Amino acid sequence: QVQLMESGGGLVQPGGSLRLSCAASGRIFTLKTMGWYRQGPGLERELVARFTTGDNTDYADSAKGRFTISRDNIKNTVNLQMSSLKPEDTAVYYCNALVDVMGIVYSYWGQGTQVTVSS
């Protein structure tokens, strides 16, 4: 089992910044990907940014140029620095990790952290 603990959400004004953090713990064998998704009101969950193999990253078009994902491989943490936030960034942000356990890939999710962008 892998546990993901998110922190850093909250209320911020448009144009502001927030930093989300996710710490993974438990039986982490081979971490294939780790990153952030979000689900806005009435919307489907979507990718925000994630690390894939090596140091490669994927960003949603809406996140490019405003959000930066970073990680600490020793601490098994991944962070999302968000700037120039817009009201449409309002969502519950979820940390996700794909873990390879002897050839079987498991997907783990955090409990989510609310980000609200409003004046």
C-alpha cells in the first residue's frame, strides 16, 4: 500500500500563487509516474502536471507557463508551484502515483486538497 498526503491548498486571489505538496509513503517499489490532477465543479478529473520516466514531465496546456512541478526523489515528494492563478483553476487537486509492483501497475490517489481562486 502507498499513501499520498497532500497539503497546501486554500483560498487565493486571482493572480496569486500557491504551492501544493504531496508526500508518498508506504511500500513504494518502482514509482513510474507521480503528479497532480484536478477536478473542477461539474467537470471530469484532468491532468495538471506529472513526472513520467526519468525527468520527463507532462503539463496540461492550461498549466504551461504558470505551473511548475518539482520533486524530491529521496523524500518521495512532488510539489506543484502555481502562479498567476485564475478563477478557472478552482478545483480539488489530487496527487497521483503509479507504482510498479513486480510488473503490476497500481494507481494511488491522495484525498485531495481544495484550491479556490476568488476575489
